[in-house]
Amino acid sequence: MSLKDRLRDDSIVHLKAGNELEKTTLRNILSAIGTKEKSGKNPTELNDQDVENLLRKEVSNREETAALAAKDGRAEHAERELAEAAFISTYLPKALGEAEAQEIVDRVMAELAADHELTMKDMGQAMKLVGAEIAGRFDGKALSQMVRAKLG
């Protein structure tokens, strides 16, 4: 089942259960997905990775809005935005810790080193392989530094 299908199914479950926050949040997310799919010259179906990226953006937007609302003294609005962000985060894959990311970098670099001696020229290829496996679950800048340290 795709992530988008899971979101649709969950929206129906929350609609029937009367969970207002979850229902509204999922409707907004599904609307954003629909808008994204229909925008541009050639409408396309979003894959799971695209949906995850959109969910990350939505979480970020809600956290930003909550910070602004808290700053303006609207605590109730800030709490709701943070609750929505936390709910959306449940649909995202678990973020990797530094040790897990380092393991992936070490394994990919070992696979690359099997073919030839690694140089800084291999940075792009290494980042492409590592990035595909980690896919937004770890900070890109820190990941780049780990790969660069391995290339030495």
C-alpha cells in the first residue's frame, strides 16, 4: 500500500471516529498532494518519496507557524500547529541516528572501494548512492562531511 493510499484510508478512519484534528490535518495533506500532482504542465502521480518530502515540508511549515503564533501570544494556535506537526510526523520514516548513518556510509564506501582506490572525484557517486539509501532521514550536510572524511 502506498503512503498516499494509507493517508486516504486513515482519513476515512478518523472521519468515522470523529477525530477532528487528525481528520482536518489529513484532508489538508491530501489536498496539498492533489494540488502538487495537478500543478505544472504535465500532471503526474506522486510516488512515496515525493509524498514523504511533501510531509516533511508540511511539518516544517506547521512548526514555523507555531513559533510565530507563540511569539505573538497565541498559545492555543501554536499548540494546535505543533499537534498537527506531531501527527504528520507519524507518517514519516524514523530519522537515522549518527551511528546508523555512519554504518551506511561505511558500507557504501567499502562497496565503492572494491572497484578502485577512492579519491575526491568519487564524492558525487558516493553521495548519490548514500543519499538514495538514506533518503532524507539524516542531515545532508553531516552526511557529506562523513563521506568526505572517508575519501580523505
